[in-house]
Amino acid sequence: MRTPLLLLVVARAAALTCPRARAPAAARLRRPAGPGAARAAAPPSLRGGGERADAGGAQKLAARVLGYVIGAGSVLLYAPILYEVAAQRSADGLALSTFALSLAGYGVSAAYSYQKGFPASTYVETVALSAQSLALCVVVALCQGAGAAPVAAAAAAAAAAVVALATRPVPPRVLAALQAGATALMTVSLLPQIVLNFQRRSGGQWSAITAGLSVGGNAIRAFTTLTLTKDTLLLCGFLLGLALNATLLGQILLYAS
């Protein structure tokens, strides 16, 4: 009786240790999963997410291209105004405070975007408009009788302040507060010109081309901001700029008729 029992124990141990005996269990572990698991393991392009990824990439590429297009167009945005001032040798139809506030707003906004590490395509025109606002401040101030020395000193100080703000470390909270202030400045900056136009019942020396391009530029910038940076402060600034430049354009068209 003991011999058969001993043989049974040995056979059982051999069955447990034999690879063939374990094969069914391993096969069960290696058994292919259902279609849902296969889809989860597949790359996005095979799961159906590829189309969404491709659409998002195309949208971002379009936003970047539009950003550089706006930047190129903004280089001469204020050129029609400068031409009017040079042709008439007068800046009586322009509010100096508009360009001074624009300089502060654009300068801070450019420094903010640079400090945040945003793509250059999202703020290149802000840099260009800062430089043009500075040039118009100088021209309008000189045409309205300001001394050359004080104007030059003020222009140099403004440029140095913008460069310092862009290149020196600034706490995030302070940077956000400055951008909020820049949005307010750029909003307020056009109000003196709008009020002056209403008082004179004229478009003044503000160019319809400048106003029209600004309307289109701010609309596109709202799109690129939503697509690339999703920065609420910048978005608010572009939407307000759109509304105010549309008001200026409306004044020019209304009073010209």
C-alpha cells in the first residue's frame, strides 16, 4: 500500500513542476485581450485620436503663421499717421497721451510675454508697436512745441525701462499685476483720441488704414492667444483693443461721410 501511495505523490510533484503542465496557465495569461484592450494599446493614430491630434497641430501651425503675418504687418501700422503728421507739419489732430499710454501698455505687454517664455510669434507685433509708439510720442511732442532735450531724455528712459523689465527677474505676481495694468493702459490709451474725435466731430489725423488693420489684428490675436497661450490677461487686452479700434474706425467712416 505504501509503494502505490509513494508513486502517486511523486507523479503529482512531477505534474506540478513540468513545463507542459504549466503551459495551459501560461497560455491563458498570454491569451489576446478583447478588442477594447487592443484599441487602448494602439497608438493614437489608430485609436481615432490621430485626427484630433492632426487638427490641433494644424490649428497651432496656422496660429503661429498668422502671428508672424501680424508681426510683419504691424511694422508699418502707424506709418499712415506719421505720414499725415509729416505732410501737414502738424499734430493738432492727435492726442499725445494716446501714444504715451500705448507705449507703456505695449512695452509692459512685450516684456510680460518675453518673461513668460511665450513663442515669439505671439507677441512680435507688440515689440514693433512699442517702438512705433515711442517714435510717435517723440514726433507728436515735438510738433506740439515740446523741447527736444526733454523729449529725448523721456524717450531714452522709457526704452530703458522696458528693456529692464524684460530682462531682469520679476516675481510672477508682480508680472501678472503689470500685465493687468498694461491691459488697462492700452484700453485707456485710445480713449483720449476717441474723445477728441467726438469733440471735433472728425476722425482727426487718425488713419482709417491703421484702425482697420488694428481691428483685424486684434481679432486674429484673440484667436492665436486662445490657440497657443490661453492667457486670459492677454485675451482681455486684445478683445478690448478690438472694440476700441472698431470705435475709432467707425468715427472715421462716420465723420468722413
